[in-house]
Amino acid sequence: MNEEMNPDDFYEYWEGMVKTSTLVTTEDYDNYIEIRKRIRDDAKSLGFITLSPEINLTPAGKKLISAKRTEEIFLRQLLKFQIPSPYHKPSEKAAKFFVKPYLEILRLVHKLGTLKFDELVIFGLQITDYRNFDEIVRKIENFRKQRTTTAKKYKEFKQTYFYSELQEIYKDEIASGEFLTRESATKTAKEFFNKKMSNMRDYADACVRYLRATGLVSISQLGKSLSIMPEKRADVEFILKNVSREPVFIDDEEKYIEYLGNPELPELLTDDKDALIEKLKTAFPHEETNENLSVLELKEKLDDALLAKKNEIIRSQVAEIKDYKQYDDIQQIFDLIPKRNSDLSDVPLMFEWNTWRAMTMLDGGNIKANLKFDDFGNPMSTAQGNMADIVCNYDDFDLIVEVTTSSGQKQYEMEGEPVSRHLGKLKKETGRETYGLFIAPTINEACIAQFYMLYHTNISYYGGKSAIVPLPLNVFRKMVEDSFKADYTPNPSQVKAFFEYSKEIAKSSSNEQDWYRKITEKALDWLI
């Protein structure tokens, strides 16, 4: 990446940072073109690009793609995002907004110590005006009190409470019988509420993903709650004290664009030289700190120290994974992936991270996750759109692994071609035998047909014929289970044998469904 990047190419880079779970859900749209438009609009909303009179990267956008670490850049932009603005003018029927939403959610996490994902969905998204912040805090505290005294199971209690909140929020629409949502017509109040609940979960997922990208917020192991990283508490308190809560330049687009695209605003604790020196001395007492260094040099020194610490943490995690110490936890998270209404936050990220752990445990290769980790080795954001989710390097071959939570025709539209492209890219870069594994809760028939066709078609763009095996999550989990139960550690030759079998069976299968059935059966007994 460099500052001279063509603005059109920024979309793929940006999509890779946020995938398609941004400010809206992909399920709200009919086709991939509309999703791409929304991704573009989100980049504009956060001040990374301008769209008129032509598409251009802002100073913040240029800094984002050239920086070694993006957390600080992303944080500044989130803190400036506001409604209303020249970019966001709610309709007359919409709630009355006067808020910087990410600033207030950060404040909410800090105020409560821990914010459950359910609490973010039900209450956090109700902060449409920062002056109502204390009311939302009271609602959450009351929710917690009632949860401890109810005889209902939590799932039932949560659902009932959520319906009650929605009835209050949308009482005018319910009273008038207006159940027509933007996405689809709903015929009953229950359908209307269910649609709203689904949308609010998607918004909350996006919120969590963006906050995680700042490096200030940690997420629990199962993704059920948010908290401020202890090492970042001083940074957050500085932000909450010094960043104005009021939206600015609401009716002045020129000034707003200049303000939003400025990568130096707002001021952060890390802009203070004394604070940087103190942070280095506290967190890394063995690092030599020269007070004659500039702020930029001190930041780079801190970044290097954090990177070294993170790499050591990840090496330690990998050692535990390879010893099967995290097997139960891996399977527990896989249990939650297909469940639409589970408490798991940022499902695409957790799916990608958990699959990396499973592949690391499955066999003895160098398994690299292209997702981004925070300074403490926790998953922070999914792999960029121009690379495979996971790359497995073995002695004489490579394997890419792609995962998705999408289903139906959208799975084919969004994943079918990129998987082939990522495989071809790696194959051409290394000149080695390369295979692909595609995992989803369910596999769409169009994807099966696409991958089967590539076994038979010599496409130079993809590096020749492609060997990509699509597997439903439950089958992949059985492969992981077999590895765990085996009285030896599976070796790379067994992995290679499975993909070579997929190539051979593609030659003799009568059609794609016959091929898919046979490779699925083989996967269920892959160690035999």
C-alpha cells in the first residue's frame, strides 16, 4: 500500500479491513453491487474518501493505507463520526439524532466496566442523543438487576425484555399499523420486531468490529462482552475528558469534510511526548528511552515493542493449540457460529480466528492467519479482501483456507470468485502445488458447481486448474475431532492425500453433486 493508491483500488483494501459487516448487514441487500456501494459510502462516512466532484483519498485515507499500525488512525476517524452531519441527515420519521455514536459507546463501556453484547444491542444503540446517556445507563443497570431476580431462563428473559424496549421505541409505528420496513414489508408487529432485532444485531456487530479496530477495546473469549483494555484505560479517559460530545459543522459540508479528513484530529494521549515516555517506561522498562527522540520516533519505538510482545504472545498460543489444550474451547465456539441469535459477537471474525486455531491444531504445518491481532494476541479484524483468510505452508505444498458465514446465492456471489483468485495468486507467487479449502455452515450449490468446474478448466489467471474443496462446518469439525482422537499427530502427507483424492474423484464423478458427496464422505474418514 502507498499514498499514490488509485482511489478505486481503495475499495478492496477497505473491504478487507471491514469485510461486508460494516454499518449494515449484507442480508439487507439484493446483490453484491449494492454491498460494494455501501462499503464505499462507509469509507466516505468515516472520512477516508470523498466521492465528489470525483473520487479521492482524503489525508486520513492516505495515512490509513501507508501506516504501519492503523489503530490510531482508525480511532481518530471513529471519534469524529457523527449524526447528524452534512453526510447524514435523518428523515423526519427517524429518531432525533445528536450524537457521536462510537464516542458514546466507548463511554458506555468505560462507565459500566463491562458491556455485554446483548446490552449493546438492546440499549447501547438507543443512544441517539448524547444527552440521554445517563438514561441508557439506568436502563442497563435495571436490566441487570431484573436478570438476577427472574425465574425465566436468560434467553426467554432477554427476548421478552427486547420486545418491551422495541414496543416503546416504535410505539407510534405500532399504533398506526405501519409495519413497512425499508427492507421488506412486515405484516404483523411480531414480524416487524423480529426484523428490527435482526438489524440491531447487525449494527451492533459492526460497532464492535470498528471499536476493536482501535485497539482500545477487548472482547471476551466467547465474544459476549466488551471492556477497556487495562493498558489503554488512560488513553480512553483522556478521550472521554477532551473530545467534544457535540456534532460539529452540521450545515457546512466544506468545513466538515476538512475536519473529518484531518488525520491529526482529535488530539489523543499518544500525541503528548511526556505521556509516551511514561508509557514506554511503564510497559517496557527494559527498553532504553531517549528523551531527545521526537514524538513520531517515540511512537515508532512503542509500536516496535508492542509488535514484539504480540508476536511472543501468539507464539505461546500456538504452542498451546498444537498440544490440543484449546480443543474444547475451539469446538465450543464452533457450536455458536451457525446460530443466528447466539450471544457471539462479530461472528465472521470469530469464525476466521477459530478456524485458524483448528487448522493449527489439525496438523503440523506453518499455519498463518491473515486476520489482524491486537497487542494482546486477540482477534481484532478479519483478513483483508485481497488475500486468503488462512495460509498453510507445508514441506512441499501450500493450502489456503477461506471461511464465510454467508449462505444461499450471496455466498456464491461474494465468495466464489475471490477464493479462486486467492488460490491462483499464491500459486503464481510460490510456484508450488497449492490447494484450497472453503468452509461455511452450509455450502451453496452454486459454489459446489463453481469449484467442481475449476478442477476441469485450465484458467491461466488462476494459475491453471484449481483444487478447491468446499466443506460444511459440521464436516470440518469432524475432521478436527478425528485429529484430536487419533493416537498420533496427523502429518502433512495425510492432508495432501485428501486434496489429491478430490482431484482424482473429480475426473470420474458424473457431476458436481456426485463429486461433492464423495469428497464429503472422504472428509468424514480422512485419517483412514
